[in-house]
Amino acid sequence: MIQLGNKIELEGFEDIEPAAQIIVRKMIGTLARKIEETKGAYEKLKINKTATTVSMKAEYAGNQIEGSAEHNNLFFAISGAFQQLLQ
């Protein structure tokens, strides 16, 4: 598991190459700020990657929102899952 700050947890991202990890971290940081701007401050954001699927869960006080997307390109899968969280 990779921890970004104290509110974001990444699981399954340990096996991607270091250059892609840097891009993923920056992308998730930017998109997490968009979630806070539109949905409010979250307590925890958990992102899980399996072979071609990325699933996300944002936990708020007493409730949570979830999203997931499947794509062969990791960056498109991350973007698709975030779009579901923003709906």
C-alpha cells in the first residue's frame, strides 16, 4: 500500500514502473482536490487497482461514495473512476 499524505491510500500500485507512479500520484492529487471542491472535504480516499480495473471510495462523516472503471490504460481507468465519484 502507498500512502499519499494522511487521507489517500493506494493499493495495487506498487507493481507499476516508477515513472508511471509519479504521474499517478500527481494525477490523483489533482483529482482529489477536485473532489474536495465539488463534494466537500473527505476523511479518507481509498483507491484500489487490479489488472485493468480501478475502484475508488471517498469516505465522509457517516457516508461514502464509490466509483470504478475498467480500461486497458491505467490513466483512463483512474479518470473514469473519478468521474463516477463526481456525479
